[in-house]
Amino acid sequence: MDGGVLLVHGGMCTSSCWSPVAERLALPVIAVDLPGRGSRRCDLLEVSLDDCVRTVLECADDAGWRRFALVGHSLGGVTVTETAHRCPDRITHLVYVGALIPGPGQGGCGLAYGADWPAGEIATIDEGVARAMFGNDLTDDQWATWWPSFVPEAPRLMNARLSGYPNGVPTTYVGLTDDVAVPPTLWDEMTSHLPGPVDRRQIDAGHMVMWSKPTELAALLSELLTESLLTQTTSAPSAPR
């Protein structure tokens, strides 16, 4: 196997949100910090979807992965959709976990909340609101561990429009039954934007399933991704970027 799994976090998160899953995943794995947070500090007002796609591809290149599985959570659905659209030959499997897939001409914030985030205003959220939306099924200890990693978000990324949708990439949508931020009422609408068939799975969990049910999510990702990585990364030629 010469590839692995790239995990892309959602809005107001860092790569650390994936830690409980990454340590349980029996596959080569990299949790990406998108620009403006974690190890990739920069001016959040300048961060664009192009920057995020470039970061994902650079992480794969740095790891020496010609092809890789791509997993996105929440607002990370925008980045993984755009990445797979631009470079479908590099993706062995695309997995959305409680992720946003905006329609044509729509941003992630508009899809989730009905309006774009104000331009030029860095996105933040009150802890009480965040707990209700993202941590409704987390224990107090789990929330206390995760909340300090919460970070501001780039407005251009909140409002980014997709240039297209991936075609010919095996795709799975993992819905979270108790998700407040990305509720089940959005699943059919979002997956209808994708041109190919979508394998639908679900986990009985809230938005931060990586913290509430990391073992279950890691097992599902291993089931979905192991065979495709073994068969596709060993036979496919390097794809142009």
C-alpha cells in the first residue's frame, strides 16, 4: 500500500478533532490542519478554498501518496468535494462524515444556516451555542477536552462556492442521527448534488462523532477504505495535479 487516509476537519476545528479516530484506525493516516489554524498559522481573512485544496494535496504529496482516501467532516465537506472534483484520479474513496455538500452557487454557511457569513468578519461562536449544536451527545469530560481546541474560522471558507462535483469517485455519506448542525433533513438534498451513486451509512451520534463514538467511526472507515486502498493505490499511475 502506497497511500493512506487524509482526514479533513470541519469549521472552527483543527486536526486534533480527529485524534480519537486516528489512533484507532489501522491504516496510514494524516489529519490535516487547514490554513489558518494549528500548524498552519496565517491571516484567516485571506484563507480561500483554493488554499485548502492546495494544503490537502501537499499533505498527500509530502507523504508520498499517489492516491489516497479522503474523509471530510462538517464544513470540511466543502474542501473534500472540491479536491475530489479537481483531482478525481487521486482519490480512492471519498467519505463525508456529518459533512456539508453545498448546492451550485451555495456556500456551506448558507446551506446550514440560510445565509452567508458576513464578508470580512472572522467566524466565532459562543460556547453555549457550540455545546448545543456540536456537543449535544458529549459527556462533560469530553466537552471539556474538546472545547479548548475550538478556533475562529475563515469567512471566505464559510462562504466558498464549489466549482463542481466529483465524478467517478467511490463515495459514502455517513449521516449522524442526532446531529444538530447537519441534521438528517439535509442528507437527501446534499447527496443529490453528487453525480454518481452514494453509499449511505449512519451512526447514532451527534455532530462530534469522532469524540462520542470514535471506535465505531474508526471501524466503519476501516471497513470502507481498506480494500480500496490496497487495490487502487498499487495499480494506479500517478495522476496530474
